[in-house]
Amino acid sequence: MRYSPPRFADKLLRFFLPDDRLEEVLGDLHEEFRWQVVRVGERRARWRYWRDVLGFLKPFAIKRKQANNHFDDYSTTYLMQPTMLRNYVKIAFRNLAKNKTFSVINTLGLALGMACSLLILLWVQDERSVDAFHAHKDQLYRIYMREYFSGKMQGVIWTPGPLAATLKKEIPEIEYATAYEWPGPQTFSVGNKVQKQSLNAVGADFFKMFSFKLLQGTSEAALKDPNNLAISHDMANRFFGSPEAAIGKTIRFDNRKDMLVSAVFENLPKNSTLQFDCLRNWDAYVDDGNDWAKEWGSTDPLTFFMLRPDANPAKVAAKMQHMLDKFNRDEGKPAHTELAMQPFHEYYLNSNFKDAQIDGGRIEYVRLFTIVAVFILLIACVNFMNLATARSGKRAKEVGVRKVVGARRSLLIGQFLGEAMLLTVFSVSLAVLLVGLVVPAFNTLTGKQITLPLLEPSFWGGLVGLTLVTGFVSGSYPAFFLSSLSPIRVLKGIMKFDSTSIWLRQGLVVFQFALSMILIVGMIIIYRQVDYVQTKNLGYNRENLIYFPLEGNLGNQYDVLKTELSQLPGVADVSYLTADPASNGSGTEGISWPGSDPNEKVRFTPVGVGYDFAKAMQIKLREGRDFSKDFPTDSSGFLINEAALKVIGFNQPIGKTITWGKQKGTIIGVLKDFHFQSLHSAIRPLIGYLRTQRLAGNVNAIVRIKAGKTKEALAQIETICKKLNPTFPFTYNFTDQAYARQYQSEQVVSKLASYFAFLAIFISCLGLFGLATFTAEQRVKEIGVRKVLGASVGNIIGLLSKDFLKLVLIAIMLASPVAWWAMNQWLQGFAYKINIEWWMFVVGGVLSVVIALLTVSFQSIKAALINPVKSLRSE
């Protein structure tokens, strides 16, 4: 039996309604009437029909009246009505509660993405804060040198010892200047308390330049006298109990000299590149047997200076550029070195050189991870869009009804954006909570001391901005897409997505997986490079090789020490050298040889060594021999490496004479090239000389321990050292561990890349899961028909999976060249690096495909197993 709604009610609607809305509203009300008849009967349905019609009359009448005059004003007022806003919030909560699975996935994906991005941005902020806390940071600079060699230029940070004092003297714009030398851990004692502390030598201007807070003493007097010593708060507590008690007290240095504590400074912040426990006066350091620091030809310390407030940096740079020329001329050397300056607060992030110009450094990691943070946030936003699109079929009817009852598109856009904002607020809250939980572990991984700046207004301001941007980006596509649907088509059940929507949705998936592919390939290449530098043959055997300082009586009794150590069953060889075996940055330009070009200047790395140096280090000799007591003339002999031989150019180097300063000597051996610096730098020319006098200061004993006897040998070595040198604590370093510490940044980057790649893939898979759900919903009847016609479960799974597989393959093809370019740029920072090989992209691609198929397979199998009777029931 067919029932009709009241005809007079329909006439009223036709009179008041605009023509363009009449069909939509009548159709909707008639459908509602038929449903109410079934539900409550004809009589009550007719009453309700009248109620609905009368309810519509006033708004439509007003709207029609205003449509010709002030339509825009009306819509604006309507959108901002509190009632409507409350209504939108209620609807948003209802939708979130009604679709718990999607809401949880969406919130979790967005929260993970935002937590990951927030964590990265906190790390980036911390990196950028390094050395930025000094009050005069805009006036602080460091010096670096640009040297010409064989027609090429190279940049070095090590400078001559007299440079700081000369700069201050000859350039009026420079207010303060200081050299900065790090002699390393030294032994200090007060009574029975004996400890190793990190000592640096600096000029008297140091505390006037840098904003390290003095707890006791003044910046003027802290390092004024040669015997003064400025110590940290911790060091004062260890030796004297408090900073107040330390001031004016004496402390024994190296068990040979008493120094006066003239100042106590607050413990240095972690975001300072300058790290030390105590400081001594530079002039006193030079006079303490470091005569090399008086020479212009020897370089080792860093040089910092501070400009006057009204100084022009460009003019100062021009003045100092050729300052070294006259000193080189005085010493009869060619003028091939230029001085350049760099803002001190940029030093930490920009420390690499390319063609003698500052060219990146850690700033590349900062930029890389900033991009990664943005990428991960974008992936999370795209994920949100895909999941919202997957639900669009269910929300479409709601949109149709709302449009029928008068909702304008702008109101619907506001509603959907509001829902996205609401979910984003939940996600942000969860993200902040996650970051708070993982920050301790993150600090352990990165060696940072990052905290959530909850008390800083800028943090909350940034968080609000991030929420608004994320909410808008996440909700924009669903809002604009759903609000554009035609109510007539939707309510008639003929809603169909146009090709633009499909292309956009598929494009978003390709974008997600392309970013994931880049991160996977990046992770593989970084891991391989870190593994390469840690396992590369360095030209010497760093395993089972320890070194410790020849301090106190150890230097004076080295022969006794070597004899006793050599008799230990666990010790293979003993020698010494004037450097850290894993890192030596010293340089000298005073080397000449017959036939050398006087206009050509070459920087050699000098290293003083003992007998059996090559044997203890297990460095192979290309020709000649090691220093030996069997040859008394070795005191004037030299060892050079292959890089030095290439520069010198001798065909038969053994026995040839070279000159270092005023000392002439013969080459007794040529060492195979070995790495005495990190693999970021190429092997430089090296010259080794036999050092037999004053085995102290920066001289280290090197001891080769036999494999498997490390623990036993270390205990015996310590016993011997304490017997010969009872007033000094025994400390030692393993060369392989010291070498590995040089690549701490790369190790951290490798681990971070792995974690972030995993998160990016996980979030991407959430988006793919949403799209798979959407596709399964769209094709449920097609699947039912295919199953009725005989399609197997495997056929259905293949049908649904192949479309996603195409998208992932497209993503792989697009991402591969980008990943190659990005990682090739990163590898340029290493002088020794791996080759980017094809299999790295294959592994990345296969991982992407497998992960994508596993994600899609759940929905594919679910759709394939559904009963076709249910799928086709409505047909």
C-alpha cells in the first residue's frame, strides 16, 4: 500500500522554497515520510511531516528573502552561532565514538607522527642552541687558515701560537683575543686527593670574551698571573668542598708545580663546544717547555677573538687576510697562507671545508632531520586524509542530508575542519605525553640533555601553531572533498568519485611510500658507511692497543718502564708517540728537501716517536726500517709516510736528506700510509722523528697487548706504573674505542635514521590500511559478483593487491634517484666512503613492497572471505 504526504504541506513548501532547493528537500521529506509510516503509522507520520515542513518554512523564507540582498552576511552569522558550534562538536564526538577503530588509528598515527616530529625539532633546537648563549656571540669569531698547496686550497682550523696576541696588537677593532690549546687530562692533587682533570691553556682575555659564569673571582684577574688556575664548580667541590673554600688555595699540578686557584666558574653547559675542568694561563703554558707555540711555522691551538661593538667585520677580515705574509717573509717562507674568520656560534654546525671555504658540517644533519620531521608529519597528515576518505562513503549521506536542510558548503567545510582540529588536539596531547616518556631514552641515545620546555610560552605558541597547521592540512582534503558532493546523487545512492579524487588519493599513497623508501635507503647507506669507517683497515692494527700518558716519573724512567712491560707475558711491544694514536691534528710547514719549490708550502704532520714505533703500531714499512737502538745516528733520522714521499718526490728516499727548521736528517724508512685522523680527512704527509728528551706533556706510551690476555696484562701494567709513578693515578685508553668515539655523531645518526624510518613506514602503512579498507568497501559488490561467478580467494586477493603494488612500485621509482642524490651529498663529507650500489635500492624496494603487501593483505583477505550473499543482498 502506498501512502502520500499531505498535499497542502507540499504546496507550502513550493511557495516558500527556492526553486533550486525544492526537489532536494521534497525528495528528502518524502523519503522520511515513508520511513515514518513504516515505523509509527500513517497518522503519526503525517503529523510529523507537517511538523518538519513548518520547521523548515521560517529559515527558508528568511533565506530566500535575503538571498537577493545580503546572503553573505547571513551565512557568516549562521556559521558563528554558538548553537551550531556546539552542534559541530557534538557531531565530531559522535563520529569519533561511532568509528572507534578509525578514530584510534587516526589518532595514533597522527600522535606518533607529531611525537616523532616534535622530538626531532627539540633535537634541532638544541643543536642550534650550541654556543648561542654567549652574551657577545655576535662579536665572537674564530680564525681559520686558507692554504695553497699544489695549486689547490685547503682550510685548517689550527693556527700559530703567537697569532692571538698579534691580532689584538695590530688590529684596533679587535678588543680581546685568545689562543685555545687542550693539553688534555692532567693530574692534580691536594693533600691525598689525586685526580685527572681536563686542562686547557687560554689567554688572559678568555673570561672577558665568553659568558662562562664566575662563582668566585673576576674575569680580569682569573688568568692574569702565570701561576693562576681557574677551576670548575665540580673540581672545587672535589678538592676543597666548595667554591668559596677553593679560592686562594694552592693545588699541585702534575706533581711538580703549585698553582693558585684564582677563580671558580660554573659547570659548563652541555651546549658549549668548549669543554674543560680547569684553565691555565697561555703564556705560562708556552714557557712550560712548549717553545713550539712561539713559532709561526707550527700550528696547533685554536684562535678566538672578540670585536669591538662598533667594528665592521668585513673590514677586519680584509685587514687580517694577508697578515701572515710578513711573518712568512721574515722566516724566508713563501706567502701562501690567508687568514679568515667565522662567527664563533656557527663553528659547531659549520666546521667542514671545501676548497678552503666553510662548507657545512653538522648543519647537514640538522637540515636532514628537519626535513625528516616535516616528511614524517606529512606522512601522518596524508595518512589522516586517506583514512577520512575511506570513511567518506559513510559520511556522504550525512553531507547530503545537511545540504538538503540548508547547510552551505562553507559550513560543511568548517564542520569537517573542526573535527580534524578536535582529533589533532587529542593527537597533540598524546604526542606531548609520548615525548615526555621517551625523552630520557632519546637523551641516552644522542648524548643530549633535552627537556620539554613546558614553562616556555614560545613552546606552547609553537605547539598551537603546529596543531593548527596539522589540523588544517589533515582535514583540508576530506573537508573540501566531502563538502563538494552533490546531495541529489548522494541521496540517490549514485555517488561516484571522479578521476581527480582517485588520482589525488593514489598520489598521496605514492608520496607516502616515496618518503618511506628514501628513509629506508638512507638508513641502509648510513649504516653501511658507519660500519665501513669502524671496520676499515687503517694501516695499523688498533685492536689490543692501549695508550697512556708518560707523566711524572714514567717519562723520566721510560727505559725501566719499557723493560718491565716487555717482560710481561701479556705484552707484545712497547713504544711511545707525541700524539693520540687515533687523532693527530698538529701541523708544520717548515719541511724542505733538495729540489723543493721555495714558493710551494706543504703542511706536514709531525709526530715524535720512540724506538719500535712501527712495530708496536703494526704499521707496514714500504722501504727502509724503524727507529732502532742499534743505529745511534737515528737521533737525526726521519720516518715519512707514502703521502709525504709523494710530495717530496724522491725515487730512492732512503738516505736522502730533508730539513725540518734548522735540523737536517736522513730518511731511514717510509711507512705505508695509515690513518692518524678520522676518515673525514684524507691522509696527510707525515714526518716522524725520534724523541728521546723530555718524555712528558703530550707524550703517550703505546702498548701492544697479546690477544686474549687483556685483563691480566692491564692489571700488571697498572702495578708497574703505580710502582714507578706512585703519585699519579693510572689511566689508559683503548685505541679502537678512541677511534670509534670520532664517529659518535654518525652512529647516532644511523640509529636515529633507523628509528625514524621504522616510524615513517608504520605510519605509511596505516594510511595504506585505510585506503585498502576504502577500496574493499567500494568494490564489495564487485567482489561478490566475482565470487558468484567462480573467482577464488586468491584471485580476489590478487585483484585488490595489484593496484596497491603499482602505487608502491611507482613510489620506488620516483624515490630512488632522490635517495641517491641525498645520500651522495651526505657521503661527500667523508674522504673515504662506500659506493652507493644498486642492491641498496633493491633491498629498500623489496622491503617497501613486502610491508605494503602485508598491510593490504589483511583487508584483501577479509574482503575475499566475505559471504557474497551479504555483499549482494541489496541487489
